[in-house]
Amino acid sequence: MTKIPYKIFLSENEVPRNWYNLKAVMKEKPSPMLHPGTLKPCKKEDLAPIFCEAVIEQELNEKDKYIEIPEGIMDFYRMIRPSPLIRAYNLEKALKTPAKIYYKFEGTNTSGSHKLNSAAAQVYYAKEQGITTLTTETGAGQWGTALSMACAYYDIDLIVYMVKVSMNQKPYRKTVMETYGSKVIASPSNTTEIGRKILEENPETGGSLGCAISEALEIAMSTDNCRYVLGSVLDHVILHQTIIGEETKTACEKYGIEPDIMIGCVGGGSNFAGLIAPFMGDKIEGKNNIHFIGVEPASCPTLTRGRYAYDFGDTGKITPLLKMYTLGSGFMPSPDHAGGLRYHGMNPILAKLYHDGYFEARSVEQTKVFEAAKEFMRHEGILPAPESSHAVRVAMDEAKKCCETGEEKTIIFGLSGTGYFDLSAYSSYNAGTMTDYIPTDEDLEKGFATLP
Ligand SMILES: *Cc1c(COP(=O)(O)O)cnc(C)c1O
């Protein structure tokens, strides 16, 4: 048998040309998105003032299993893809495990994460439609950075509402976005009605993701030729991220790799769903029996302790209602260092699959996550994002189990990004000042009380 290379890169003619639409394969479909006013399923017209037409089509598409990636997006993907599938030979040796560990590394582009896969697609479609300005929010900053890169490439103006506390914590994120040409505004701001109202009530507030979403939406709806873009949670974002899984599957088929376990971290669900989509589709069709594990922070336990219910996507309660696992849009996560995983809800496709028992969810505490991150970087040489390190933790745990049982399981996990902007978190871990916060049932009840 051919020895598996340390890094598997697909060549240009092997690179997949389609996204994988999991909804087309699901036997039972996820419940539809509801209009917050009428409580009827959202139609194209309802979403058209907010989103670009092509992504609305994708959001509502339950028919086509494969959706061809337009050449204009492939041009961008060629700059940043394919990403490598890496065999963690060094980590395996260090753990003395009989397991075979692979990771699909999405952190090789300048933005440092998988988010660019959807940013490029969404900006391309906006350009095709003649949109001239896009707005968005960013919390931890990865999404804003990815979108800034894509907007620079396709030449579209971008306004980013960045949560004020994050802006103060990660000033260089702002610099990167501005260098790509974006306008970055600390939220809440006095540039919107909702921002002015929040500031009047609470001048000292550090802002929140929910508030930044409300500001970005307000500008999108009141500006000509302007639309809003979102970096996770929605089905079209998941669709764009399936390029990760499509490449992984092609590589697996080429080298005869058959995963027993696939693992990813889950915030809104996009990198995990993107990685597993074609494998999950096969599982639904009875072609494999892979054990999928989504990993979330114990501080924001959406799947493991949340409710399966309709809820708003934002704190301001202006978005359509999504049927998902949720902690309540009013849930206030603790200041955990994995900013990208601090979201109260979950993508509706993943939520439905989880509800129907197609995958396992596990929650882990942040000090355990950083412990795994440090061990991983010593052996594999990559400084992982705190978000991605949740997947590293569980991959290592599963590999250690194989030490006990002697099973040669094949594990593939998603390494969604790098952690160069998260060094204050690493400092805190190194200094021994990092703590673990796990919400009590009473804390969660407060969030559930905000469910509509
Ligand atoms: C945003 C982010 C996540 C979480 O978002 P998902 O939509 O759940 O993938 C995970 N990892 C990194 C590196 C991120 O930037």
C-alpha cells in the first residue's frame, strides 16, 4: 500500500468543483425559517432586502445534492485552497496511540480560518448582483478579517461593526481589516438609531454580538445597493463550507482512508458541518457508520444543555426565527477565550441531525482545551485557534482511548484556524490565571426565559 504522505494536497485537477447540499439528502428536512412578524415560513421576498438573491436561493434549496461552484469563486479558492489534510504522525508517536490521526487545516490563509470559504462566495454573489456595499458584524474578528479580504479582492465596500470589547482586546484585527480597505466601527456606535439608543441607556457598555448584528442590519436596510452578510449559522454558509468536506473526501478516496471518527468544534456550526457534510450524507444513505462528534465549550453548551426550539438569531430579536438548539437569545456567555464558539444558537441542519441522533455532542472546559492545544503545537508545530483546540482536545481523548483498547481507529478532525490573535488567552493559560466557568442550571434558566 502507498505510504500516506505527511501532508496530502490535491492537485488542481483533483480539486472538487461542487458544494454538497446536505438538505437534499436528509430524509426529514429541518423546520423552515419563520418570519418574525407573521410566523409563516420565510419566502424569497422576505429575505431579499437583507441578503443577496443567490444566497437566498441556496438557503432555501432542498433539492440539489451538488451545487456547482462558479468559476469566479474557484478563482478565489485557487489562491487559498486546497487546504492540506495532514497525518499527525508526530502527535500519534507522542501519544503512543495505535490510532491514525488526520486533521484538515483551514488556517493557511492570511485571515487564519475557514471563514474565507463563505466570505468569498457571498461577496462574489453580491458583486454579480450589482451590490456596492456590504455590512456585517464581527465578534472575535475572524469573520470581519475574512470578509475584508474577499471585499478587497472583488472590490466592494465593507462596513464592519466590531463588538467594542473585542476591538479593545484585539486592536490588530482592526488594523488588518482597515489595511484591506474596510471601515471598522466599534459597536455600539452613534452611526445607527439602535446604537444611539443603547448608548443613551448604557454609555459604558462594551457591546455584544447581538447589538452589532442589529447595527449592521439597520445600515444594510437603509442604504441603497447594500446588503448584509453573516459568517455562520445559516444554511448557505454551511453549504459554502462543504468545500472542506469535499476536499477531505476526495483525499480519503485517493489514499483509501476510511474514517471511524470525525470531530469538529461547533460555534454556529459551519466548520463542523462543512467538514462532515459529504460523509454525513453517506451515513444517511447507509454507506458508512462514522461516529461524528461536535465539540463545544462547557461555558456555552448549546447542544449538550440547550433546548430544541424556535429562537431569534440575535439579542435584538429582529432576525427570522430559526428552529435550532439554543440557550436563548438573551443568554450571556461568560468571557471564554474561544470567542468564535460563544453563540447561543446552532445551524438548523446540524440541530435537526443532532435531534435525530446522527452525531454526538461533547462539551469541554477551557483549561483542558488549552492543555491540548499546547501539547498539539509542541508535536505538530501549529499554533491552533482556541476554537479549533476544542476539536484537538477530543481527538486526543479518542486517540488515548485507543491506547487502552488497542484499536487502530482512524480519526479525522477539523483544525479550523490559527491562534495568532489569541495570544492574550495563551498568556493567561501560561500564567495559570485561566479559570473554567460552567453555567449553573439557574443561569441557563435565565436564558431559556428569553425564548419566544
Ligand atoms: C468562527 C470560528 C469558529 C466557529 O464557527 P463555526 O461556524 O461553528 O465554524 C471555529 N473556529 C474558528 C477558527 C473560527 O474563526
